[in-house]
Amino acid sequence: MRKNRKNNELREIKFTKDFTKNALGSVLVEFGDTKVITTASVEEGKPKWMDKDDKRGWLTAEYSLLPSSTNTRCQRERTKISGRTQEIQRLIGRSLRACVDLEKMTDLTITIDADVIQADGGTRTASICGGFVALKIAVEKLIAEGKLSKNPIIEPIGAVSVGVIDGEVCLDLNYEEDSHAQVDSNVVLTKSGKIIEFQTTAEGEPYEYEQMLEIFNLAKQGIDKIIDIYDKI
């Protein structure tokens, strides 16, 4: 049994809207002691690699850990980003693209930036949740400004980490819990329960099929609660 929370209990989650003034959408998202600034910036046009006749817009993401966000200072990734950073920002980007109709974003590119200012586990899942809220704020402003005629968001998405610690399945791990987990999972789902990402890895002993189902079901319970919080922001 974990120390300060029940196994099925989320950390305290908080979203602070309009945290910065320049981005069209900005949010400070907090999962316990993990804090991430997520912003949505909008540019006219689409990436050069997209075909000229392609009617879709585009959505992409960038992720970074600020040097003082971890226990020991991490280096800025000035010229070459690490494999971990590439993996996380691709995860954020494809998760958010899964919840939008890009054909309703013609000739627009939305970039979600996730900058971790304090890391205590679950930075990628917090970034996805904060990224969705920043995206939602930006879309609402684009519609109000007449730059979008239709809302491209199909349905909300949420993300959470789950792990197996001493044989017990636990929701929303902090850094200490994650470092002792025998199984580590990051789950991204739509509000209707469709799966966008189900990354589940054994760190030691292989896990059982029944544990996989328990991990998924616990993640869904947590994501349902997170998505409910969106409506109260």
C-alpha cells in the first residue's frame, strides 16, 4: 500500500487558465508537485511538407524540462534533443491530433508547447492534459475571432500514469513511486473511452493479463475524473 494516498486516488490536480498573456491559450497544470506550463500558439499556413492540395491544418507539440525542474540540474537541449524528449513530444502531438478534425483547421498550424518547471513524475501525462486545455482555450478564441468556422475538437482526451508497486496497481505515480514500480504505464483515452495510447512496460518480472486489465480500468477511472475537472475550469 502506498504511503499517503489510496491506490486508486489521483494526486491533487489543478489547472490555471491564461497563465501567460502572449499565447492564444495557456495553462499551468499541476499534478501534485509536477508543474507544467502548456501553451497553444497559432500560425497561419501549414508545414512545408504537407501537399498544397491537402485541405487539413496541422497540430504539433514540443516538450522540454527546464534545468531546475529536477533534483539535479538537467542540461538545456539547445542544439540536439534527447531521444526521451523526442518520444514525449511525439506522444503529446499524436495524442492531441487524435482528438481534432484537421480538415476543420484549414491553413492553420497549432503548436502546443509543454515546459516542465517542476518534475515529480507523470510529466508527459500532465502535459497532454494541460495541452488539451490550452488547445480548447485557443480554439474557442479562434472561433470568436472568426478564424475557425467550426470547432475541430471531436471530444476531450485525458492521460494518466499507472504502475504496479509491490504487486499492487496504483494510479498517478509520483517520482518516488515510479522509480520503485515493477510495471510502468502511461494511458491516453478519449472521453468516450477510446484508446489513443496504452504504453505498459515491465521493468522486471513480466506482468499478467489480469494486471493489464486492472491497469487499464484504473487508468480509465482516473481519466474520467480528470476530464470532469475540465468542465470546472
